[in-house]
Amino acid sequence: MVSKKIALLGATGSIGSSTIDVVREQNPHYAIALASAHTDFKKLFELAQEFRIPYLVLTGIGEDGLRERLRNDCPAPHLYFGEDELIRLLSDLDYDIALNAITGSAGLRSTLSVLERGIDLALANKESLVMSGHLVQALIAQHGSRILPVDSEHSAIFQAIGQHPGSELRTLHITASGGPFRSLPIENFAQITKEQALKHPNWDMGTKVTLDSATMFNKALEVMEAHWLFGMPFDQISAVIHPQSVIHSMVEFVDGSILAQMSNPDMKLPILYALSYPHRYPSQAVQTDLLKLSPLTFLPIDPARFPMFYLGIEVGRRGGILPTVMNAANEAALLLFMQDRIRFVDIFRVVAEAVEKTANIANPDLETILQVNRNIYHGLSAKPSF
């Protein structure tokens, strides 16, 4: 008997593929009621056929001729195109939980649409909270929705906190692998290539998340996300490099105890926990042999090596529209880097200049957030030179 119907957003990406593996192993606990992808129609159609998914959305296909051909080839009863159609389906269809694995700022509207219905949201899209945490919290308070974190770090914190009230928490310790450049001499950073930046030592992730790990901007996003998810002030959230990625995060309580969640690095575990919460289903997807683990070590985050992390923390503290500005500038800078228009070390310069030049706006509404996001991203990515 199927217990939960899932709306899977970003089904063909890294997190989406791991979610598919979880659903495949946990049949018949779950069924996929809706799946979306940006442009990878081939993989989406294969998933629709395997899992009998009735509703599909391709958000990045704009050509009318291609749309018509895809409608003729689609194995699902219903195929739609564009973000507006995805939002409409999220507002109308019958599903029990949505998993938002859309990459970057493109996932924001979907997050808000799910929460407006009072439906649980398994969230892998950091940017939703970074850009609009105040709007998300207002919707949760109004509609009774729950966010179940999918990021391994926030899942670890969520599990460690359990039923303890905020008054018993001292510090949330978020761990970071340090990415591919945690030990590269800083004088070599100017020569970093795309291939080096995309080779993460521990995790198999999509392009944007892997690049954000290389600059450590991803860890700043996670601190901002933790601020909104757990209601903790920034001075009670820390980040530390843990190269082995076995401890996914820790919670320090007011009595000095520290609880950690540990496992071999694999996204299928936090995905399964988010989908099955408050239960735990048996799984063979992630196996951790304590006797085979290497020693677990911790290092501070070097400001000279990872200035994007410290800029992100400063922007998070200032709040308002600035997190949106920084995120949009970062997305544009990553595009420029991948197009060989800037060097790896220029990513920070591009982002820092965008933040410095933008006047802050306190408590922006959704229209303002989306407009500023578009303006910053398109303005930077369209520049002929830097």
C-alpha cells in the first residue's frame, strides 16, 4: 500500500536521482505523483515510464515545435511546459509531500507554492530560505506547513535536536568538507581550472553545488538556511572543515553535550529521513563500517582561502535584499567562470562588488526579490568583459 504521494521537483538532477533510488528501494512506501525537470526530457520520460508518473513538467523547453514532438512521445498522460504550469500543478494536484531539488533561485516560487497549501516540504533548495526566509516563515505560521531538511547538514541538526527546545541549544556546528581546494596553496588559486573546481573529493553533486563547495559559498548558504530553519541567531551557528564528511553536523547543548549525526557521505540517507519522517524505514542504501573509517579531523575555515564564506555570513547578518543580491551575483559569476570569461579567483570579486553597490531593502516582498534577482543575474551575465 502506498503511504505517500510525492511531487518531485528537479527529478533529473543529482538530488532527484538519489531520490529516485530511494523510491525504487522503498517501494511501495512512495509513489511519484508529479515530476519536473528543466530540459532533460529523455531522462524524465524514462522515469515516467518506470514509475508510472501521471504528471510531468519541463520548465526550460520553449520551442513550440519541440513541445509538440515531446507531447507525441511522452509516456505520461499529462505533460506541461514552463514554470507557471509547474506552480499551477503544485497548487492544484493531490500529493502528500513535495521534494524541492531544483537548483538555485529557480526553486523559490515552488517552495512558496507548496507551503501555501499547508503541505510538507522536503527542502534541498537552499536558496528558498536564503532569499525569502521571512516569507517562508510567515507561510509556515499561517498554513501549518513543515519543512523537512534534505541537505545532509541540516538533516543532521534536525535529527540531533529532536524534541529539545531552542532554550537548550548553545551552538549549531555545521561541517564542511573544504571542497577540492582545502589544501591547495593559495598562490595556485589563480590557475584553478573548471575541471579542478568540478572534482569534489567526497560528494557527487551537480555543477552549481560543486562550484559553491569549491568557493565555500555553499557553507554560507547553509548557515543562512540554518538561521531560518532552526530560529538560531548567527552568533550561535558555526562552521568547521571536516574533510572526511562522516559527521554531517553537530548540536551543542547548554550543558556542554554535543550530539552528532554520522554516516558515510550519501544523500540517500537524509532524503529517506525527510520522506519517512517521523518514522525510520529499513534501508540498505547507506552502510557505515566504523572500523573502516579514517581518523575524523576538524579545521577552521581560512578567510584568505575562502572569502566567499565570510562575505556570505556578513550578508546573512545584514539580511533584507542582500542575500538575494549575493546569490544572484554568485549564479552569474559561476556562469562566467564556466564560460571562461573570468578566473576562479574573480568569482569573489564579482560577487563582492555587486553586494557593495546595492542598497539594502528590509523585508522585501516576493515581487521585489524576483525582480532584483533577475536584474542582478542578467546584468552581470550579459557584461561583455570584467
